[in-house]
Amino acid sequence: MESLKSGFIVLLESFEFSSDVEERIRLLRAAVGKLENIFYGTEKEDVYRDVLRRLKLRLKELRAQMGSFNLDFEEWRVMMDTLDEMRDEVERIAVKEGVLELQ
């Protein structure tokens, strides 16, 4: 369990240092997957199944949207803001469930 938690933390830290939209999508999707693995087989799995599934679907949509055009600065900024909001949601879940501690 600790290795899953530490892997989750590393992914979120890497997310913070990236300015590449595609890499941020990949990192956030991996963090959501780690959170699913942490919750697997527990009552939390049922509680967060739909929320995490919706996040993954939204990330898939963003990746598809990104592939359809070259991002100008405004589109890049909107994507980054959207990804930051999604990361905040993942962090809220992780803090609430004790996976991540506030610093």
C-alpha cells in the first residue's frame, strides 16, 4: 500500500513541474489509476468508482480534443486550467481518504 501511495505522490509532484498538456494528461490519468488501485477491494472503491471513471473519461476527451488542433496560447491556458481543476479534485479525494497529507 505504501508503494502505491508513494507512486501516487510522485505522479502528482511530476504533474506540478510539467508545462506540457499531453504529459499532464498522462500523469493525471496515471494518478487516477493509482487511486483506483489504492481503493481496490475496499468500500471506498464503490464510493469513488463513478467519480474516478468520470475523471478518466474527461481526460480521454481532453486528449482527443488536443489531437484535433495545434494549441495556441489561449487554448493551452484553458487546458492547463482544466487539468489543474481536475488535479484539485483528485487531491481532495486523496486528502479526504488519508492517501495524501496536507503540507
